[in-house]
Amino acid sequence: MADAFDEQLVSLGFVAVQKDRRGVRQFARRPNRYLTEWVHDDGRELLFTWEFDLGEFCSAVGWQIGAAEHSFQILYPQFDVRIGRDVDAVALELQRLEQRLNGLDLADPAL
């Protein structure tokens, strides 16, 4: 059942994807064809996570990983983020992720 919070997530570009057996609702946002941002809502708190289809991205730009197997090469955070059921907290996590990904410079000597 949709509520005001769902509408706020939709305003950020998320769409409801599914509801699991425990009642946790999952929302996805796709800012581009490789990145998917996820919000899992159990009604009390949110789990924010993301995945980047690194294999498909590399294939599209003419790179390869290992033996050129690009299927199932997914980049994702080591730890997901638990946040309050608040759209501002979701927006802040989106901003943090965007800053981190935008700031990724593979030629940076400090890496």
C-alpha cells in the first residue's frame, strides 16, 4: 500500500519494484544504464544500497576485466547504509554516492 513516503521517493526518481515475503518494499532508481540505486523499506527504517554494472560498462567502452568475462561483474558497496525513513536522508545518500562516483579519477596518482 502506497503512502506519502512512497510519493516522496517517486519524486526523487524511484519506482516501486517489489515486496518480499517479510513485507520489505524495494524501490529502484536508475540514473543511467549501468547504475541502480536501491531503497529497501521495512516501514521503520531504510536500507540504501547501489550496484554498478561494471562488466557492461567496461564492455561498452572497449575495456575488459580479467579474461573478458563481463557478465556478473557488479560493483557495489562493501556496506549498505541504514537510515531513517526520511526522504531527506535518502537524498543525502544519493548526493554522497554521486559525489563519490563523480570524483573517481582512475588516473589519480594518489590511488
